[in-house]
Amino acid sequence: MLPNVRNRIARWVRGPLPTWHHPDYRWPLASIEARTGAEPRRADYVAWHLVASGALRPRDLKCPPLVSWQDLSRAHEDSLLRSLNDPVTLARIYGTDPSEIMVDEVLRTVRLACGGTLEAARTALAEGRPTINLLGGFHHAHPDRAGGSCAVNDIAVAVAALRESGFDERVVVIDLDAHPPDGTAACLARDRAAWIGSISGSDWIALPGVDETVLPPGCGDGIYLETLDALLARRPDAGLAFVLAGGDVLKGDRMGRLGLTLGGALERDARVLAALGRTPSVWLPAGGYHGDAWRVFAGTASLLATGRKETVPKGPDPLRGQFAGIAAGLDAKKLGDEDWITAADIEGSLGGRETEPRLLGHYTATGIEYAMYRYGVLTQLQRLGYHNVRIAIDRGEIGDRLRMFGTAGGLEHLLGETVLTRDRVDGKPVLLIHWMTLRNPRALFSATRPRLRGQEVPGLGMAREAGEMLGRIAARLGLQGVAFRPMHLHSAFTARHDFYFVDPGRQARFEGLLRDAKGRSLPVIDAALEEGRVLLDGQAYKWEPDVMVCWLDAPRPDPAAVARVRDTVRFRFTESGSPAIGV
């Protein structure tokens, strides 16, 4: 029986898992992925996976309300809540520059997440079952101060609201994020009917009153699960449980220090679910700064929804499937099919003027705007502070140029530009990107977001959406892939999820460079390359701007073949310029 069919049967037998999600769970912070490794689309990815796998139907996803300021004030001091209206305060909490902060939009995401956690708690108690909120677990926010990407503490807010309504049973918080629950401990310190148990990989703070176990760096599945069993055995009975199923426990997480596998993380959550039995519970994603962090919580959500313990397989992220589904439902005539004649075309023909330019002879500017609306790109641009987005298309010497403009602060800004042509790679027709830039002119470079080579202003954090839209264009035009030549490391790094170098040896060197640069930021690696401080075989290594491609239907090259070459490559970083030959 196919997994999708089994999941639908399980959903019918068990009833749909109460799940809270909102499109605005995506953080309106353009730099968050590049700075921290956190996937800002994580909640969307989990929701899309649950629907695509049959574990939930779209109508099963519940829309959270904005939590009230009154509910927030039960857990937090007024001084903290007032400070959240200051972009400088929010920039400090989320580790970015104030120029990037749209206060109302950031607080909207925070309040929606808190509203989801509160409603999930109420539903868990009313129905006596597990519930899940796809954003939450802000465990670093204290009553009087915020930090660690946590503006307020949604667990504490929910507990305070429940206490206000008369719930007096014990609450347990099982915090399995890789970092200590310092904020939750402070918020619940006076609640005598609260118990907090935690397993983390960091010992940067002592937490009185918390059953805390700190594991050594790199701790893997075996020791972690043994520690978890012991913690669950010490857990007291309770009327409600909050479970922070952190995705930052994975090996290689940028912020966490543990070493779990996807299978180990799923086994962790299966043991917690079994230990809780009939205790009503609220499950939250907490932190995750790894490319597979969304798969951790998607596996958890699927387990809760179907009772089946299966890790989410590796492969393309759900954005491709989501965009493919949207593309199938687009009105082809509105995109610019030849049988859809525009008013500009008619006027141009009658007046002897050139008709409205079309991208690659097909897409009108209005058609591109329509597609951007359907893909959700316009909504995200608005949340970043840009309105009245318009598209301009013209033809140049190299190819067709598309520019995207948006208004902010009473001025119109260039937000994106690309030059495209049809070409061939390995004898196959592709959409070739000669040039592309995505620009966030409202934002400023800073110590937390330094300038990368070739950048005039910071980026929009929407490269994946742009790549998927270009893939949909290629598919509609009957092309087999999308290709470009990254002139800088950060361009290849951003595209690495879907694109790879056509030359296997070049791909191996790229992967080897990322492997040996582990722990260094992109600006640091960029500077080292520019200054000749990256050595390969004793010689200064220069970036190789070779062709990368994303085939729409063909599989990636044999990873084993690339790995064999990669294993023979070693890069070395030096503090100064390259040494003399022979040193």
C-alpha cells in the first residue's frame, strides 16, 4: 500500500491532527537564512508535506488568532512589551540590522505563533489529545527581557492564560531543543505546578529548578536516547504537556552542538509520545539551523497525525512541489500565451508601433505579476516593506531583461533584475540566466550582515522562489532545465540545493571547499578566496565560475562518483597570503 494511501486511512481512523499554521508564519526577515541557517519557510514546508503525503487535508490546517496584548501581559512585563515596538530592540533579538525590521510584520508573526500555541493548548485539554503548532517554542524570552530570536515566550503565555481561566493541574515542559530553556524557567519560576525537563548540548547557563542534562558535543543517537529515557522516567504526571521537538539536535546544525540523525530525532519524539500516553500535549518546533530541520518536525507531525514512524526522505524541498502545483492551476492566457491579445498589442498593431515586449516571446509584464501573486511572492515583498510592485520587460544585446520595481518610503526602488535567453547545455535546451540580482534597498549592510562580493545592497532572501519561478518558465517553454554561471561563491552556495556544476570535478571541488570551510561564514570565505588565503595543492585557489544547471526531470549525477573525487581534494585556509612554493 502506498504511503499516501496509508496516511489517508490513518487520518480517517484517528481523525485529523489539530494543527495550527498561517502563511505569515514565515519570518519577514530577508537575511535570517543566510545569517543563521534557519529555514524561514519551515512551517510552510511541514504544512505542505503533511498535505502532499495525505496526513492532513488543506482544510484541516487551523488558522491561529493574533494573541491579545492582555494575554502577553500575563507572562511579560509592560516594559518588555513596549520595547517590542522599537526596530532596534527587534533587531537585537533577531540578530539583524534595524533597517531590515518591519515592526508590524515581525510582531504579526510573533503574535500569530503565540495565538497558535494558546489555541493548541486549549484544544489539547478540550479533546484530550496531542496538538501541534508549526511555529513556536520561544524558550529564551524571560518575563522582562527577550533574546535568542525569542521576542516573547509562547509557552509561558499559554500557561498564564490557562491559569487565568481556572486550569490548576500540573504542567510539564519537555524541552528537547539543543539549548537550555532559560526563558521558560524564569517565566514559570513561581508556578508551583510546573515542571521543566530539558536535554541540551550547551552549558552556558545554570537553570535552578530545571531537570537539565547537558550532553557532550557531538553526542549521537544512542547516548541521547538513553538520557531521554531517564528523563521521561523522572517526569511527574501532569494534566498538560508542552514538547519542544527542536530540530537543532541534528549533526551539523549551525547553532546546536549535538549529533543526532533524522532517525534518532524521530525516535526521540516517538518515545516522548509513548511516555505521555493520554496526557494532552502541545508540540512545538523550537530551534533548527540545519537544512534538514524542517524534516525533523515534518516527521514528528506525521507521527502525531498517522501514528506511523517514518523519517521524511531526502530530496527536493517542498517548494518545488508547491510551485509545480500552483503552476498547473495558472491561467495560461493571463501569463501571455499567443492567443491572449492585450490592449497594448492591438494599439501597437493599429498605430504601427512595436507591440508590448514579451519575456522570451511569451510572458507579458502583467502575466509575470499575476504569477508572482499566485506564488505568494508579492505578499512576501509587501511584508518586507515594498508595495505597488511592477514588472518591466525589454530586449538587450544579450537577451531579454526583466526588472522588478517596488515602492517604499515614497520612492520606487529596483528590487530585481535578470537577463535570460534560450541556450543549450550538454546538448539539451535550457533557460540560461546571464545575470540576476535580487535587491533589498531598504536594508543596510552591518556587522551581522556584511557585504558579499558583487553586492550593492543586501538581498531579499527570496532566491529559492526566484529559482523555482524560472524553473516553471523553463517547463512552460518546453526547456529541460535552468543554467547559470556563478561568478561568486555565495551565488553557488545559495543555489546548491537544486543546482550543481555540470563538470563533476568542479562539483567535487565546490563540495570540498564547503566541507573544509566548515565554521566559516560566507563573507569570511569570500575574503579568503579574494586574498589568496585558500590553498589547494599548495597553490592559491581562485574561484571557478563554471556552469551550474538544474534539470527539471533528470536526477542529479551519481553522488558516489562526485564523492570519490571530493575525497581526494583538500583545501587549507591560511591567516595571511599564500606561502611561497615548496613551503
